[in-house]
Amino acid sequence: MTSNHPIFLSQLNPAQLELLQLFAGGLTDEQLADLKRTLLDFKFKRITSLADQFATDKNWDSDDIAADAIDIQRSTYKHGQKLESKV
């Protein structure tokens, strides 16, 4: 949060509000780094679980995933260009 872009409480989701309340007293730099690692680990586990479930639903094995990854073509984007959803 910066003074240029204030975030109002009504714009925060319940998880964000809970974290604000939980850490309202502040953290040391070391505690903040540990919290960031913990939150990233949580997110990584969730993403991995979703990817595993997707592969299971598609009945894919590691060879299928590797073959699909070879076919991925990345697009280059200019700075500030908005991405369009293909969903």
C-alpha cells in the first residue's frame, strides 16, 4: 500500500482483512521474510494441488504434460499492453 494508491477496507477480501488484524502489531524484518516464505509455500501448495487435479481429471501423465509444454508458444507484449483473456 502506498499513499498514492490507498486501499479501502471494503476493497479487501476476508483473508486480507484477517491478515491485517493478525499482524496489526507489526513484524520485524526477519518475521516478515518468514511470513512471506510461509504464504508463498501455501500458495505453491494450492497451485500444485490444482495442477495435479487438472492432470488427474484429464488422465494425463508426465509424458502428456511434457508434450503439451513443448507446444506452448509464448507471446511478447509491449510495456503497458493489456492482456486479453482467451477464456
